[in-house]
Amino acid sequence: MSDEQGMKRALQAYIDHFNASNPQAISALFADEATVEDPVGTPLISGRTAIAAFYERSVATGARLKLAAPIRGSHGNAAAMAFDVELNMPQGPALIRVIDTFTFDAAGKFTSMRAFWGPGDMELPK
């Protein structure tokens, strides 16, 4: 299992790779059989190949992630972070407030990512 500092470093790497538009580096943080649920309540994305395709589409939007609070660890194999997604919509700049939770395997790879956000967490241009 990853230790708290290792989990926090992995989540910071996730942010950094996303903001560098590097979907390959993001997907390399995930275990082979990992899952992504973004947002929670939508169908699971399973396996590193599907996860890589998801992040290729995500970074292609030009969105950027900005931490809203320090990354949080745990006494177990999970960590979480609150961040804002800044993106440009056809109508102008938009913001989505998100909390992601991650679980880790013994090698420090993500085994799951769940993104918590809904319509009320979006600030859209008027």
C-alpha cells in the first residue's frame, strides 16, 4: 500500500500531467484494471486503455485543474482532492468545482477514481 505522502505525490502528478495535456502520463498512474467514474453516477470506465482514451478527450478540451485545498491522504489506501476545472465554453469561461477520490494498490497505482460534481457545481457563462 502507498503511504500518505506517496498518495499525495501521485495526486499532484495527476494534476500536473493533466495541466501539461499529457494523457499518456495520466493513464500511467492507473493500474491495468482500474476504474474511473466521472462524474459519479455515470457508467464506469474500466481498464487502462479506456482510461487513456477518456483522458485524451478530457485534455483535448483545454481544461485546466486548480487545487481548491490541500490534497488529503488517509490512514488507508485512499486519498482525495478538491479542485476547480477551468474551461472555455462557446459562451465564455466556465468553472466546475470537483472532489475526486482515489484508491491505490500496493504499487502505488490508482485502482479507482471517482469524481463528485453535479449541475449545481458548475458556473457557466451567462
